[in-house]
Amino acid sequence: MARIAVIGAGMGAMAAAARLAVAGHRVTVYERSGTYGGSLGQHAEEGFAFDTGPGLLHLPAVHRDLFVKTGKEPLERCVTLAQVDPASRHLFADGTSVSLPNASRAGTVAALDTALGGGAGAKWGAFLDRARDAWDRSRRPLLEEPLRPDWQVLGRDPYPAEERRRLLRPARRAGTVAEIGARELAEPRLTALLDGYALAYGLDPLRAPASAALLPYMEETFGSWYVMGGMRALARAVYERCLARKVEFVLGAEVARVVEKDGRAAGVELADGTVAEAAHVVLGARPWPGLVPGRELWADGDVTVRPQAGASGRFVVMLSLRGGRPADAVHRTVVHPADGAAEREAVFGGRTAAHPTVTVLRPDDPSTRPDAEHEAVTLTATVAPHGPVDWTDEALRTRYADTLIDAADAAVPGLRERVLRTRVRTPAETAADTGAEGGAVPPPALAGAGGAFLHAANRTRLPGLLLAGGWSHPGGGLAHAGMSGALVAGTVVEGDAFRGSQ
């Protein structure tokens, strides 16, 4: 039984901690803030409650596996999962709209054909077929196995793009999300739909490889789920599972560096100078300069935790509304702008978009509102990080919140007249809470693009130091963070013999 120090209490770090504790290790988690959960925060005020991070759960099998492997109580005994149906409603700039059912390929195809016409459903269905091929080809090496030493094999894009022949010119294949939209979907609203998936994960459609098709495939195949009580309830359940497995949490404890001894990680030193010895250290945060003094954690040619060009953050508007939630209200509505190209250029060029894609969340959850005569609504947009944009500028914050509210009026008619209170969270707050530069949110790892969208391996060059969470393999997102925790625990327990889940 070894002593293990975990830096950070995010979802990936806690997933690793619970699994390691079950394996018989003594695990202590050191968290710089006063609470657990990482991005799964919640703002509560006068009977209203809002998720400040992800609002929906995808691939719940990842967390079901965590609870099965760490105790007798399955996930559904610890939290209540509600399947969101329709999974999403999409409002386009030309006035058309479509509601997509949850986890139903046939239903999605039919809905798109009815709403958009012109064989739109068939085009989207064929795209999802190709996305499924990409999923089958890359699922294990990209998501379920430690990053291979020859990670360059993931530099090849697994998406089987259609070959389009051109008169007197070489045939071409789509290599990015934007090219899939232009060459394979060739319908402005379908293109907006695909771009919206990429933007929601903080990816620039012009740069993200075609393998990003995995993201809509995963959502539309495995479904969208809401955790009753808000997504914070999931973080609480994982935290309580850790406590039940005797994981110790030290909150308000900032780690200054990892202690190295005899060429391996030997513990952590806190900001107050306290040293805690450990046989293994798990870093559940983005590595920072001086993490291991005098030590390079990656060799030339390795995948590293580097700031990706065009990193993005999230702008969140939390609205306390007078008036009850209508019975026919949709949980998630995405309002697409008329000029997606202008939005991409602004967000990934370090500016504010005049007309952003806005996601409107209206959970049917009594715990989010004081009574049936009120409603809690959250608006979210992908934005440039803090730094290129000064998100501490109060005038800008107010103005941009108004921009999102104006857009969301299409999803919630008369929205502005119902507002009792507005609260805003920007990348500046994310940076302050998480320490992530600019409040950037890590995107999921993607194959293709020569490996430019991969994340650092869970194992570093310093023996005994491992990485978990969104800034490591297999990248950002709730499901991906949970997978990283499983990979780290497997690596510690089984050593070099570990090859991933079976």
C-alpha cells in the first residue's frame, strides 16, 4: 500500500483518487480552492441555482464504470439521471428550427428532413455513418488506452472523408470540420449545426480535424443526460465516493511544486512550505512553470500540455426569471447566428463576436428555482479567453450579457421582461478559480492534424508523476476527464503492463 498525493480535486483527479483508494493505496487530495469538483461549480442565490460549468452529461457509461469499480452502489443510486428529450432544439438565422430526439438516429434523420427539406436528413445520416467509422477506428487508442509512445499514429485522421472529384483538378477530401460542412453537408443549416458542436467544445471549425465528427456522433448515439439537482450533484457524488473509500481531502492547500528524490516524484511541497511525502503524485491540473524545478517533463517530439492556438473560454449568463417554466419548454436550445464565419474569426482571433452561437439551458428541475412561479435559465457562449479580451471590464461584461440575452429571446420569447436578476461568469473567473491561463477550457483530444489536437500522456518523464484531467490524455470534457482518471489508476496499479480498459 503506497501513499499517493493528488494535486487538484477536479473530476479527473477525483476519479483517479477513488480508483486508487479501492486498490489499497492511501490517497490525499490537495486542492487550492475551498471546494471540490473543478469545472462542475454551482451558483446559488435566493432559491435559484445554476451550473457554472457543463450543463449536460454525455457518455454516462464512463461514470457508471467509476461507481461500479469503486463500490457497491451504482451511479443511479447516488444521483438521479434524467434523459433529455428532445436532446436539443436548433434555431437558425433564416427562422427555421428543428428539434432533435435523444439517441435516435432514425428520429434525427426524420426531423431534419421535415424541418429543412432537400434530403437534409439523409446527408446528416450519411455523415454520422462516416463518423461511426471514425469512432470504431480511434475509440481505443484515443480514449481507452494510455497514449502510445508512437503517438504519431494518431496524427492520421480516422474520418473517412468522401472523395470529391473535380474537372481537370485532383480529387479532394474534407480535412477539417469546416470542409466537411462545405463539401459533404453542403447545406448552410447543417453546416451551422456541425460548427455548433465544434464550438461547444471550444474547437475552431476551420482548424479542427475532420475527426471532430466523433463529438456529434457520441452525443447523438449515446444520448444527453441531466443530473437532477444540477451537475454539481455529480461532483458531490464522486467526492462522497472518495470519502467513503477513505480518500483524505485538504482544501485550501496550494501545491507549489512536486518534490523529486532519487530521480522520481517523492511528494509535494505546499505554498506554506509543508512537505508531504508520497510514492506517486497525480497532477489533476495544468502543469505550470517550476512544477518540478530543473526538470523537463517532456522530451523533444513528445506531446506536451501546450496552449493550443486559438484556445477559448466560456461566457455564462445566469438569469433568475419571474414566471414559471412552460410545460413544453425544451431543456437545451442552440441559437445559431447568421454569420458563423464572423463568429469563428472573432472568437479565435481574440475578439468578442457580435453575434455568437448561444446555448440556452432550461432544466425542468424544482431544485433550481424557489417555486413553480419562477425559472432558472443559463445562457452560454464560447468566447476568446481572458487576456486577448479584458473580461474584467464591467461595461464589456454587461454589454456582452445583453448580447446573449438578445439572442436567447428567440428561444425564450419575452425573456428580457422576465429577468429578476442577472449574474455573469467569464473566463476571468475561470482563470481565478482554476489557474488555467486565460480561463481557457481544454478541448477533447482528437486524432488527425499530425497530432496537434492530442494532449500530454498521463505518464511523464519523471517516474512517479502522472497527469489526470482535461489537460492530459484524452483531453477535456466530463467523459474524457473520467477516462483520464481510469488510465492514471490503471498505470499506477499495473505499471508498464497496463494497456487500458478491456
